[in-house]
Amino acid sequence: MAKNDFSAESATNYEQKCLCVLVLDVSGSMNGTPITELNRGLQDFYNEISADDSTSQKLEVSLITFSHIVTTVQEPSLVEGFTMPALKANGSTVMVDAVNEAIQKVQARKDWYKSTGQNYYRPWIILMTDGEPDPNQDVDGLASRIKADTAGKKYAFLPIGVEGANMSVLNKIAGDIPAMPLQGAKFSQFFKWLSASMGTVVNHEEGQKVDLTQGADDWMTAFTI
């Protein structure tokens, strides 16, 4: 199957779907405590989704990692269709390439939902990084693309800066949600908030304002979309 071509895939069910693409920095600077806590947080996220009958039937998760290369670790799938992998850290930071890949994946998945007669919520792209992109990465181009796309409600984009991240870069590429710093290594708190927030999203009507305040004060400033 060609890259981002889901045409051979059949729908598992016809619940309204919400796609969440996690774009995760696994460059060398994430070695040690950060990558350990990230893996723990991802497993918490998986467990929380699995335990909720409604969310587990509506939320599709995709994982894209980046270091010196971009890797799709998990194609979009309901939680029953995958096991959360253990990530390892090494290499540099091709962040822009990874986010562009996530955007392309979102569009391809939306096309698949339409072709298979499935309704869907606005997809989410969550970027988590502790560094800044390599010098050859087109940050300005990505910023323009995200601002136009989020203004058009193509997806929600949430950039998260792990401790030590260049927040000015993340603020530059932010769309309708400001870049948020993660306090310390609170990956588990973040992913528990994310699983609860995705559960809230999939139980609201598309286009309805959703208050994502609850639990956010553990790690970031709250916001509403």
C-alpha cells in the first residue's frame, strides 16, 4: 500500500471518528528521563482510552516520531488495533518534516472517512518536542501552513514544549491554540489530560465549543476550542 493510502482498509465500525496524531520528538536530547517518562505517559494514554467504551470506538491514534528521520510508528487505528510501542531516543531534529507528514496523514485519513461513509470530528495533531528543529527545516513555511489550515478548521494543532524547548519556535508555528510548556517531566499528567479531553471531544457535537479546562492545571494553561 502506498504511503498514506488507506483505500484498501475497511471501516471497523461507523461511529463518528476523531483522529489524534501524536508527533513525538525522539532525538538524542530526549535520552534518559524524558524518553522514559514519555513512554510511561504513552502507556497511560493507551490504558485510559482502552478503559472507556465510547472513546475506544471513536478515537483513532497515529504515532509519528522524528529524530534525523521521520517514522510512522503507528498508522491511524482504534486502540484495539495496536499495542503502544516503546520509543528510543537518538539523532537530530527534523521537526518540520514530521509535522508536514502528520498534516498529509490527516488529509489522507479524512479522505478515507469520506470514501467509506464515516462522519468525523476535527482531527488533532499533537507535537511534543524538547529541542529546536535542524537548521535546514522550513519553520516559516510550516507556520504559514498551520495558520491557514487551523483557520480553516482542517485540524486542531497543539504544540507542547518539553522542558528546555525553544518556545519561540513553537509559538511561531502555533495555530488557533497557543504553544504550551510541559512542566518538568509531567508526561503522564499530560497524556491523562489528553485521553480525558479526547473523550470529551468525541461526546460533543462537531463544531460545539469544548472546554478543556479540567485537569489542565496539572501541567499547562487551560484553553477552550
